[in-house]
Amino acid sequence: MSQINTLLHSLQCLLPPNQIQEIVKKYNVCDTARKLTVYEFLKFSVVSAVGQWKSYRESEDQLAAHSELVAVDHSTLSKKARDLPFSILKDSFHYLTQRCNRHTRRQLSLPKASFATDSTTLTVAQAKLPWATFRGGKSGIKLHVRFHLQTLAPSQVEESIAQKHDSPWAETLLPLTGITVYDRGYLDLKRMDHWQKEGHGFVIRLKANTILSRSKGLKRLSVDDSNVLSDQSAILGSGKPTTHRFRVVTFTDPQGKIIRVATNVWQTSAETIAALYKERWQVELFFRWIKQHLQVKRLYGTSPNAVYNQLFGALIAFVLLHWLYQQTQLPWRIASLSFTYFVRKLLLGQLPTEVYLLLDKLFHSNQFG
């Protein structure tokens, strides 16, 4: 089984063509293309991201060399990307995450169903995306992500132009259950009171100028080598302070920098709260990985559909690669490879033979979801 076939087999098993057709019908799109159907365009989007193809013109040459993909010219690719509503690939991505996130989770001494919400910005020359002007002669778009800290994969992604502030997206990315970790860009005292009322668990970093009033220290057990400096409850803000009291944990990061977070999680240690905030760094690593290893910094097209189709295609590629990694590394423990090293070996066709045999057996077992 070739490296491309491995990726496309996982796509077909987890996101079959009939499911794509259901999504296409939802948006009243008439998929009548003779060669480059929506599903074939999805396959192209995944493989081009993993292969880091640089443009539609290069993709035309690459498609001709891959028998697993439909060969079309660059103008056909450009037109399809421009005209196809990106909501189809977006829904496909979310369908895929729901299936893949059921699989093996990391074993952490942290509360179950823990998430991190953050965003990443991609910028290009202003002339390339005139509908998304940003600053400094640049245009830019954002991906707002809810990231599952147990599976190390995104569970929801929303798109916007870069000028949009992060804070309002906190409500859109709110999970139904669990605890979400936020950086200070999402801090909103009124929203924290609302989350408390609605029962949404959170840990959020406070800004340096956030005022605490009516503080009370909380009793805590002594922990050796703890990085926690204080654990207290307080009313937050001045002028229009919070209605509810919140827990405020102050601790140091590995570089010795002092960090304060507010939370409505009371039935766990301050050290666990500090560790949970530290895990937020995993979403930053995810952003760094997709920018380095998938083609998201170099945009093929200029229209919103073309841009977001490329980005959601790359995100689908990430979920597939991550799923393949979980299947080969965690349950069967064939080899102790990092995710990056696994992907490199997969694309070069250099994984151990038993890995490909096990994947082939899995693909033919129909045991998915």
C-alpha cells in the first residue's frame, strides 16, 4: 500500500463518499462535474496539503503523476475551489473530528473533557486578499479553534478575517461539557458570570491590571516542589466587578514567570489548575505544526471559498494523519515514534511493514467510529 493510498483509504473509511453527498445536498449544490467531483476535490485538498504543493499549476503536474487522483488542469482546480461553498469541507471536517475523537485519549491527571480555545492568524500581501485587509499592508484570516487536550486534536474550528477580535468567538466554541482553558484575550468579566450561571467550567488567564477585591485565602495541602504561589477566592474587577466569587490561582511557569488564572473549578488542587493551564500550550504546538507541515501559509486562491477550502482541506489532512498515528502507535505500540517522525516515515513509505499490514487489516475490517 503506497503512502498516498494509506491516506486515501483512511479518508474513504472515515469519511465515505455517501457522507460527502449528504453534506453536498444540505447546501443544494449540484455535483455534476464529470471528473472533479466534490469528493475528488476533497481528495486533492488532503493530498496537496500533505504534499505541500505550492500552487494550482504545480498541482496539475502532481495530479498527472498520481494514479489515485483525478488528473485535471490548474484552471479546473481554481474554478472548483472558487465556486464550491467552503461550508461543505468545513462540515466534512467536523464530521471527521466527531468520529476520530472517540479513539484513544491521552492519560493525564487532569479533569476529563478538557479543552483549550485559541486562534491563529495567517497573513499575506494585502493585494492577495482585498476582502480581508488587516494591518501593515497585509491581509489576513483567522482560524478559531477548540482543541481537545485529551486527544490532541481540534474538535471545532471557525473562520474569520484577522481583524475580528478573539473574545466573541468564545461563545461559538463553547463545548457542551467539560473545562475550557483560555488565554487573557478571551477575558470578559460579564461572560464569566454568565458561564458560572450556565455551569460552564473554565480556567482563564487574568490580565496584569485585573483588580481582586474581598480576597480570601483557600486552605490547601502542602505539596513538595509546587509551583503554586497562592490559592484564593475573590471578586474580580472594579467599576463593574463580577457578581460571583471566583477562584484565583497564582503560579510560576517553567521560566519563572508569574501567571494568574481565574476559574470556577473548586474541587481539584491548585497544582492541577496550574497544570491544566500549562496544557493550553498544546494548541500552540498544533498551530505551529500545521503551518510547518501542511500547506496553509501559502494560499492557492484569492476568493473566500478558495482560501477556506484549502484550509479546511489541510485540517482534514491533519485529522487523518493523527488518526493513523493513534491507530499504529497507541493501541498496538508497533514503534515509539513521535507524531512528526511518524508522518515523515509515512509519506516516504518507510514505516515498518507490520504497520502497513495492520492498517490494511483495519481498513478491511469496517471497524470505525
